[in-house]
Amino acid sequence: MKRCGSPELFREILLNGGKGIKKTDIGEQEIAGILDFAEDNEIDPLIIEGIERRPGIIRILSPETLNRIRVMKRNAVFKSLLFRRELQKIASAIPRNLAGKPMLLKGAALAGTVYPAGYPRRMNDIDILAGADFFADLKEVLLKNGYAGRPIGAKRPYTEKIFYEERFIKSAGCPDEVILELHKSLCEPTRFDIPVGELFERSVRHPEFDGIFSILSPEDMYIHLCVHLAQKLFDENLKHLYDIFVFIERGLADFKTVLGRAGIYGVETITRISSRLAVNAFRPGNSARYPFSGAPGDIAGILKERYIESFFDPENLKLYRFEHHLRLRQALLMPAIFDDLTDFAGFALHYGKTRIIDLISLH
């Protein structure tokens, strides 16, 4: 992972289009470093949008950097259009009696709703929730339209072996490979009990694709983003944290409902932690102004400043990241331990009072 030379400059361009930047604070080298960092964290289209809104920044860049920006933008737009075209093809092949049964998740759901038309939110694959009742029907549609199932292998044994999702790949007839993941459940059912039926009852139709696809309600979508981040052990790139931050910043969900529903599903602490991390990443020092500021204090020392700093300076904090990742993975992949602890705060304390806190104090 690349190092970000100036987190403050990065945030200013991302959130404000660089309006608060002084000419003396920015140069070719700083922009090149921010582009490296943004690309590594899969939010380069958002940074490019910020740069393009500031002619003063554009004027100081060399032809090489400007060309790099054009290529990065072209690639991101191409990928976005490719996925949208594939979704349109899939939608046209799905029988009308199944309309609303396939539910777009994550980037595919955010495109055209939270973000405009898929760009500038980068996507790597398409995620669709089918539920157990319609999984076979939608799988048949995919197989008849050029998608091939990917055999369960060593790289993805966990989710596929417990039938959480299946992965399909389409190469023929595409200018680039398209990966699609078809889900039977929203997230890993061995750890999170979120009834699919309730999600579909609250779902809304995506405004595009002729009403074939549904998406989660805003509150369910927010919870899913937080749980997905937890499934990645809070160690995914900044793109996923930014999705959560956008919901908070724009007030896109009823957060009282979010907390109540997250509590019913046993993921309130996960939701609070993910929310607090998102605010700390993009509006550090302002968490009291935002919902979920009451995240468990015990966990803050483990997953707050050092965690966020480790994104912006991974080289100096790679030991911390490794230890953080290892301990959370041990807890997540050991059901006996996880079942004995009430939530993430519990198992963070279970492990955190030993090595993690010691490592934080060393840096």
C-alpha cells in the first residue's frame, strides 16, 4: 500500500475540491503522491474530480501527470460503463415475474443512487443478492448469458464452501473480464443472522434497469456497508470507509432506525465502530458532530487514531496493521471464541489488553 505524503491535502481535495489549499502548499510531487495513494485505495476517480474542479491545481501539473490523470479517468469510466452494460443485459434476460428479486449490493447498488451513474465510485465486480428461493433461477440466467461458474478453490474457500456466495466470470464477448458474485445471504451466515426476507420486504427498486433490480433500503444498506467492512476485519481500502462516510455526511439514512435495527441483528457495535472509523478517516477531530459518536471507548484505542494513521503511513505502521489484522482474524475465524463474546468490543478487549495495546504504545 502506498504512503500518503499529506493526509490533510488528500482530504482537502477529496472533500472540498482543494478550495482551502494555498499555492505554496502544493506541487507536482504532492499531487503525484496523492494520486498513487488514491489509486491504491480505489478512490482515484473521486480525487480526480476534486483536482479537475481546481484550475489552479491543473495549471501546475506537468504534461506527464495530466496524461496520467486522463488515463486513470478513462479506465475508471470504461469499467463503469462495462458494468452498467452487463447489468442491462442481465436485466433484459431476467423474466418479468422475477422483477425485484435480484438485489444489487455495494458498488452496483451505490451506482446511480448515492453516486451518479456509477462514476466516480470505482467497482471491481458486481454483487447481487438472490436469496435461497431465487438463487437457482438467477444462476441459470447467468449461465445462459455467457457467465461461467468459478470452481471453489484455495483462494476463496470460506464464503463459497458455506454457500454464502458463488462467483461467476464472463470473458467472451467482453472488452474486459466481468466478475459477478451471486449471494444467498447478505453476509456470512455463520456469524451474522440477518434475515434475507426482511431485507426484500423493505427493499426499493433501483431507478434504472427497467425496475428489474431492487436495492436495500437506506438503513439496511448502511448496516450492510458497516458489516461488510467488519467482514474484511476493518482492513479494507479507504473506498469502503468513504461509502460509509458519504451516508453520514449527507444524512442518507435515519440513523436512529439504523441503530435499532443493528441492535436487533446483533451488529450495533460493528455499526458504531465502522461509523466512527469513517468519520475519523475523513473528518478527524469532528466525531462529536456526527451520529454514533458514542462508539465503545474501549475499542477506540485499538481501532481509532493508529488504525487511520496506518492507511496514510502504512510503512511505519505496518507492524501495527499486521497485528491488528491477525488478532481480528483469529477472533473472527474461531467460532467458539466468537460465540462466547457478545460483540466486537468484547473480543477486541479479549485480545486487545495483551499485544495490540502494547504495540500501539510503541509507535
